[in-house]
Amino acid sequence: MGDDVAVCKKKPGSRLWRTTLDFLFLMAGLAAIIGGAILLVWPLWYLATHHVRLYTSLTLGLIGLALLVVLALRWRSRRRRQA
């Protein structure tokens, strides 16, 4: 009784195999998240430290664009409620 639990062979479908596979997928996911964050942050850091005026202009432009989008969406939803 319980012989199959005591013997943990790495066969597809066994508990140890699934745990190992889950761990590998977790590590691959973490590596992808960290790599993506580095690829996203590095250009912003470079702009902020080497091209301050360009970074400031881009940041202010994106903030302004985001505000315009929010205002347009609010205006559109307000028009729908009145109709």
C-alpha cells in the first residue's frame, strides 16, 4: 500500500514530473517577465539620462495624449447617456 507514492520515477504523468515541469514553466515565466521589464525600462532610462529634453518632451506629450483620450471617452459616454 502506498508503493507508487514512495517510488518517484520521472515518468510523464507522475507527481515529480508535473512538479518539475511546473517549476520549469515558473522559471521561464519569471525570466520572460524580467527580460521584458529590462527591455521596456532600459530605453526609458537611457533617454532620461542622456537625452533629458527629448525624454521630457515625450513624457509630457504622452501625458497630454492620455488626457485627451480620457476626455474624449468621457465626452462620448456623456453623449450616449443624454441620447
